[in-house]
Amino acid sequence: MHQPDQDIRNRLLIARLPAMPQILIKLLGHLQADDLGMPELAALIANDAGITGKLLATASSSAYHRNSRGANLEQSLVALGTDMIKTLVISDSVFQTFSSFPHSGSTDLRAFWKRSLGAAVLARDIARRIGYPHLEEAYLAGLLHNVGRLALLATAPKEYAFNFSARDDEDLCAVEQRTLQITHAEAGAWLVERWQLDSFMADAVLYHHETSERLEAAHPLIRIVRMAHVMACHADDHRALRDAAALCGIEEGELDAMLASSARQVDKAAIHLGIDLAGADDIPAPPAFAAPTPDPVQQRLSEEVRNLVLVSEVGQVFARQQGREESGLLESMTRSARILFDFDNTVILLENPTGNMLVGAPGGASARLTEFTIPLGKGGQVAEAVQQRRTVYIRRDAAPLALPEEQLLRMLGTESMVCLPLVAGGRCLGVMVGGIQAWQLPDCQKRERFLQSFGAQAASALETALSEKGNARRQLASVAEEYREASRRVVHEVNNPLSIIKNYLSVLDSKLARQEPVATEMSVLNEEIDRVGQLIGSLAEIEPPATGPRPFDVAKVVDDVVRLFRAGQFVPGGVQIATTMDDDARLVEGEADLLKQVLVNLVKNAVEALGESGGGRIEIVNRGIVHRERKLYLELAVTDTGPGLSPDVMANLFSVVRSTKDGAHRGLGLSIVHGLVKKMGGQIACRSGRSGTAFEILLPAWSGSSAAPAIPVRAIGSA
């Protein structure tokens, strides 16, 4: 009975079987056109270095070499003769192809090659004797008549390994048909047709096991290959030899001479091709073997028992993963699935915390998987597997696929996939997706109960791991990330007061040398040293204790910042710093130190920009109170007349990116500024062009004073 899960035809369709070499295809084309003279033959061979080397080596052998001088390609071809050249080209091309089949390198092919060469030599001899004009075609057909055995070994190594070396007779074809639903003759003909060899060659390969009675009126090439096969593979079967000879009109008395001649030619060809045939006749050729068909009830019972044992073992494997990293458990799950179900690749998609999306788990078939998502609410077969708690089988060619399914198939590198929901305690944690070939789908469907049991074990182990360690690990990762962000911010911000301290020490040294008063400088140094201490101390408390809103004077903070830059030798001679303050609107909510950090960063950036351009003007302007989104803000602007920001910088403004500045903390400044303004409950925007750059800051106006409503208010469209 036909078993879809054993259908080798599907495997042949997707197998990576070798293509016929181009030199052989071109040679056959010239032969069919009858226009292959020595110049055309030389031009064709010169394009293939391997075959050129073989021909030169053969021509220089003792059989052809007549003098001690080295011969070039043209001289070598003349020495060999057209017939020998065509034989070597065809033989070497075919054996290159044979050697490219999967598993050919690990299989003893001596007996196979000897029978193939024998059939080729005999087919050419038979063609010459019966007057068939295409001798090379007959030779090639003999070489290829059993290529289907290589194709079956390549696509079904487990099922066909024993029978590859079995006796090549009708019993073998019957066993192949019963176990694989295809014979090596059918597989060989399919392959020859795939190579698009335009002749009766595919038919000759297909019918080389047919009886003489059926082939009496067949094309000559079909009868030639049938006789060559019998002589090469069944020389001891006198009745078969007599029938085959009668099929081609050859006298029975000529057969012994033909066999003796072919044996010499095979040995000679093997030497020229570099093929070792020593011991080929000693390799046993047992009768074809097919394992007895088991009782279906007994087979099903055995399979169920085996599945129960495997599920139990899988549960123990997953249990041993408890207490370890989640990634270790996921890797164990995917590895076990690949082994048990013969998946080519396996990925796991887990539900996100809100339960509306599947997200790729770390590891698996692609590094992109952790960024891969599938919305559960928008359908698709993978989403159906999760929502309906059932196993879904997807084929690329079965129906139009949603984009996520196409992406998954590309990640897995297969034509089909199995979507197994991971269900534990009524909750679906996600889905395991296994990539398989199309011919494997029926087998997976037969084992669906085992698949579901495996999914339940995997889901149970995963649920335990997530509940025990998932939340704690995520909280720890969150705290660690917050601490890293705080550390980067502190390290960056500490540089500002340290730079100020360094410059003021230089000013202090100069004033002391002139015996001038230094009280102001000492006060600045004390303030900046305190600020360094506060910044470093903030590392111990990522989230500072909440305090009620308090007012501070914006003008005082601006004056302090300007004084730091003017007196501390920060500002080049060509750069001017000016301020314009609104006396009626000065109080804002928040912390003065945060605004000081913001202004120091912005003014420092402006000074650096103007210093590079040779000079200019920096201005800090209090633009008064504005109304935006039903709240009152004080608008503060820091402007400069520099060259402006590039489009790339503007596109990533306030993001942590690499800047053109030197140092270990490049690109952090504006992201810190943005974060500090947000922390104060404000907003910041930037305008930049050829005439300069302006950072516009909105800070919450102080509303605790009764005088606040009397402040003039202006409305704005945007910051």
C-alpha cells in the first residue's frame, strides 16, 4: 500500500542532486549537429582545465607518446584521435557528476563504476555492430543506465544503503517499488529528463529491466542499453544473454569476444580516468532485501509505548534544567525537538506580558529572532495555533501565506513547518515552530499525539522556570540598566565641575601670585566640589526621595553659569556671552542644580561650536511666561551664532549617539540634557540653521505664589 510518509519522489524533487557538466552538454550538442571537427573539439576542451589535464596526461602516457618533447593540447588531441577524446570527455564528465552525489564519498563505488563502464563500452560496441550512428550517445546511455541507484542512495540513505550493493535484477526493482514506491530505473529516467538530454536516453534508462518481448519494436538505443546491461551485470545468465543478443540481432557466438574486449577497454579507461577498480569483482552482491511488514496493531502499540517512554525522558531532561538560565531550558527544548521529530531547525515564540503578541525567544535559527513579533489579533496560521490550542502544519505552496509565516520559513530554511502550541494549565505560553521538508509532514501528522505530549512537558517546565526566576531576573536587569544609565550620566556630568575646578585653580594661582583677593574663586571652588560630591553620591540612590515642588530663581542660576564661564578661562577671546532676563518672570518649580547642569552642557557645546568657527555670540534669554496645553511655563532659550547642526545630528537629537567629540563619553551630553529637562517636568526643543542654533526650554512656572497670576502670559504654538 502506498505510504505517503515514505514517498521518495518528493525527496527527489527537493534533493540537491548534481547538474550535468556544461562541457558534456555542449559536446552532445555538437555531436547531434554533426559539426564537431578537431578545431571545435579543441576549443571546447580548452575551457575545462580538469579534462584538459586528463587528456594531456593520457597523451603523454606510453600508449601514445612517441618522442621526449612535451606536446601541447592540439598535438595531444591529434595523437589521441577523435574517438578517444570523446570517450574521455564523456567518461570524465559523468564520473565528476557521480562523485558529486550526496553519500557517494562514503560508499564503496568500485563495483558500481565497473558495471557502468562495462555497460558503456558494450553499448558503443553493440551500436557499432548494428549500425546505430550515434556511438557516443550509446556510450553515455550505458554509463548512465544505473544512475538512479545513486539518486536513491542520495535521497534515502537509511532505506536504501543495503540495497545499493544488492544484485541488479528484477527482484531489486520489486523491493524498491514496495519499500520506496519508485525503482532505480524510474529515478534514473527522471534525473536524465531533468538534465534535459535531448534523446531517447531517458527511455533507455527507464526500460533497461524490461523483457525482450516488450522491447522488440523499441527504439535502437533502448535495445542497445538493455543488452549492454545484461552483458555487464548478468554475464553468467546464458538465457538472458541469448535473449538480449537476439533483441539486437547479434549472433550468440560473438558475445564472448565482446565481453573479453570490453574487459580490456574498461581497465584501460579506468587507468586514464584515475579510477581504482582493484577488488571490484570481490565485492558481494547479495539479493535485494525488504524488511517484513510489521503488524499494524503491534506497530502502533510499540510506537505508543516508545512515545510514553520518550515523553517521560523528556520531562526528566527539562526538570534537570530547573534553576538554570531560561536560555538553557529553551535550548534544551529546541534540541530535543530536533532529535525527536527530525526538525531541520526550531524556534520558539513566547507570548508577551500583555498576551497580545508573540515574541521571538533568544537563540534559534536566526539572530533576528529576538526582534521578530507576530500580533495575535491579526490572524495568520501561527497565531491560530496559539489561539485555538492546536497543532498547525504549514506548507509554502499550499495557500497564500501571511508575511510572518513567509519570514519564519525563510529563517528556518525549509519548505514546511509545524506549529506546536506550548500549553500548561490552560494557559498557552507560546508556540514552538519546527522546520521540516514537505515529505516529512505526513509523518509528523501521524505523531501528533506525541507532539502534543512533548509540548505539554515543555510548557510545564517553561512555566515553572518563568514563575520562579523570570520576574526576579527581569527586575534585576532593570535595576542594573538603571544603574548603568545613572553611572554614565554621573561620569559625564562630573566632567563639567571638574573642568571648572581645573580652570579656577589656574585663575587662583595667578591671583595669588599677584596677591589679589581670591574669596570669589574659593567660593566657586567650594560650590563645584560640593556638586561633584552630590553627583557621585546620587549613584547610591538611583531614584531620589520624592519632595514637594519648590521655587528657584532662574536669573540667579543663569548668572552663576555665566560667571563660571567668564571667570574660568573657558571662553575664547572671540566669543561673547550675553544674557537677557525678564524681571517679572523668574521663578520656576524644580531643582536649581538640574537647570545648572542643563545650562552648563548647552553653553559648553555652544562655546565649542563657536571656537571651531573662530568666534561669535552666545545668549541666554528669558522669554517670559507662555501657556501650553493648559499649563504655564517659563521659556528659556540658549542661542548661538555658530554654523548650526548637521541634518544627521538633528535627526538623532537628544539620543545617545556617537558625536565628533573625543573622549570616552561622546554623544551623551544632549541626551542627559533632555533627561534632566524631563525630570524637571519641562520640555526642550531645538532650532538650527546657517544663522545659528537655539535650544528652547520650557520649565514649569512656580504657581505657589499669589503674585503668579499677575504675570503677563503669551501663548505659543510649539516649544
